Amino acid sequence: MVGGSHIDLKSTMATALRYFNEEVFNLLPAEVSHSLKKAYELTFKLFGQDIDAEHQYLTTHILKAIEIEKDSEKITPLIIEAAHLRGFLG
């Protein structure tokens, strides 16, 4: 119990992993991407259950817009829509 709330690590991690998009690794330097991808794969094996396909679709478009277009006018509505699916902005 922390501050009167029960913390369920498995549930928290499963929720976080549900919304993680592996394509973010493409934006990172290769040596960083490789290390983080290994950690992600292990973490997903331990806690992951499924991926939210709609969120994945939106965040893939966000990542491509950041990488290629760098167009904040296109990115902002996608970020808001992805946040709405998650139920939080962060």
C-alpha cells in the first residue's frame, strides 16, 4: 500500500505496454535502440498481454510525422486522439 492505494505492478505494466509503439526505436540512435529494444522485449514477455491496435495506428502516424514531416499541425490532433484512447495525455 502506498498512500492508501494498492499498487499492482503487473496491471500497471500491462497497461503501459498496451500503448507502447515499438516504432519509436527507429527514431533513436542504433546503439540506444538496440539496448532499449532488448529491455522492452523482456518486459513485454513478463508483463505484456496485448497491443491496442487503434493506438498503435495513431502513434505510428505521429512518429512518421515527427520523423519525416516535422509538421506540428498534423501531429497535434493525432496526439490528442491517442491520449483520448489512453485516457491520459502523457
